[in-house]
Amino acid sequence: MLTLGPAITWIKVERPTIDLVGVVLGSFRLAGVLLVVAAVLGVLFGVALIRARRRLPAPPLDEVSLHLGR
């Protein structure tokens, strides 16, 4: 009897390609999202600083001052 080895099945696979346009557009999208997040956080932080400084009492007038603000 003639015995054959295991059968080999060949599968054709396409060559991988790089989608350069997709990479560039994806990086622009990521940069845009990060820009919006940074702007929102900056505005919120600025508003928080302004509100915190408005809550502090005004500094007392020192004795050397001319008291022009009264």
C-alpha cells in the first residue's frame, strides 16, 4: 500500500497595505478631540479660579494707605 503524507491546503492572502489617508485623518480626529477637551478643561479651571478669588474677602487697608477707596 502506498501511504501519502498529510494534505496541504494553500490559502491565498492579499498583501497588507497601509491606509495612509486613514492614519492621517485618524490623527487629525484625535488632535481635534484633545484640543476640545483641553479647551473645555481650561475654561472650567479658569472659571473656578475666578470664582474662588471673588469669594475671598478684600484685604484690609493698611495703616499707611490714604484710604482713597472709602
